[in-house]
Amino acid sequence: MKLIHLAAVAALTLPLLASAQGRVVGAGTITCAKYTNSRSVFDKPTILMVTTWTQGYMTAMNLVRVNSQQPELKPVDQEQIETYTKKYCAEHPLNMTYQAAQALVNDLAPSH
């Protein structure tokens, strides 16, 4: 319970990031370098926060897709999200984790 509370407080205190696509809030603003470092020091709250944020992002993208008559994303579990984010962030340390989430969404979108 404390871990969930800690993650919620941290998510609310993370900075906002304005991008050309819109405003990114919460754990999506964590840099890939910080995420990669969190994995190396076993900072499970940060890893969980980014994974949970990514799940919410994917849910929102699915809602947009369904409302615009597009097929839903291929389903993935928590471990697959963490593995994808770990690889993406290792390859793009200057990017933000929201960019890892968007790359995952792009990879999971069914081809027409």
C-alpha cells in the first residue's frame, strides 16, 4: 500500500512537459537515462510508475482508436512493457519515457 501511495505522490509531483503533440504529465516525463539508472539500482517504484503510466497511455490510445473505427492495439502484459521500455531507453537515453510508450503503441498497432 505504501508503494502505491508513494507512486501516486511521485506521479503528481513530476513536471509537466509540453510537446508539439500536446501536454505530457506524470511518469511519461521521466528521461530514459533516469529510467535506465532506476533499473540498475533496483528502483522498483520508478519502474512501476513508468509501466503503470504506459498502461494508462495505451488504454487512452485504444479508446481513441476504437472511437475512430480503428482496431485496438495488440495486448501486452506488464513484463512485455518493461522489456520494451528497457530496450528503447537503452537505445535512446536522451528521450523521455512517453516516447518509449508511443513507440510501443506504434509497434502494437495492427497493420491495415
